[in-house]
Amino acid sequence: MLLDIAGRHRLELLVETGTYFGDTSAELASWFRLVYTIEAAKQLFDAAGLRFSNILNVKRYCGDSGDVLHAILPLLDGPALFWLDAHVQDYAVSGEANPILREIRAITSDAR
């Protein structure tokens, strides 16, 4: 589905919230010029570090996606596909159960 959307709209940038084990970012890294992925749980962020050590077009961020998106948006040099998949896992010690509304507010407040 993500590749279909990206292909139809010629998108080269992907922003994912909720890295988890990194399956989505790892799979899509060969299809997108740059992949930005955000993980709130430090344990998961650290574990994914090894997986992405040799995948140079994946940029990882640790923190609350509603906040970190504000740092990523100015880096986007073209239209991007946003995969908003963040939600609290057993690994997270705090945070909203589903931060999607904050993510959407962050994206739309920085709309160009």
C-alpha cells in the first residue's frame, strides 16, 4: 500500500512514527531516497541501531513523535509520505496510547 501511494505521487521521502523493530523502515529504505523514523521507547530505539548501522538513508530519532516531527519537517526537501504508526507498546514507560492527533497537528502546523 505504501509503495503504491508513493509511486502514484512520486514520493521519495518517508516519515514513519513508531519504528518498533524497524521492519517497515528496513523494507522501504530501498524504495525511498530518505526514510525518517521516530521511536519513543529508548530500548527499541537502541535495538534498531544495529539494524540500521549500514542503511545510510534511514535517519532515526528517539523521542515523542508529536515533538520530534517539528525537527524533521524542516529537513524535508520535497513531498513526503507520512506513516503514522506510533502507539504505546509495553516498552514505553509513558506517553499517549495513540499520539496520532498530536502528530497530525505537528504536520499541519508546519505545512508550507
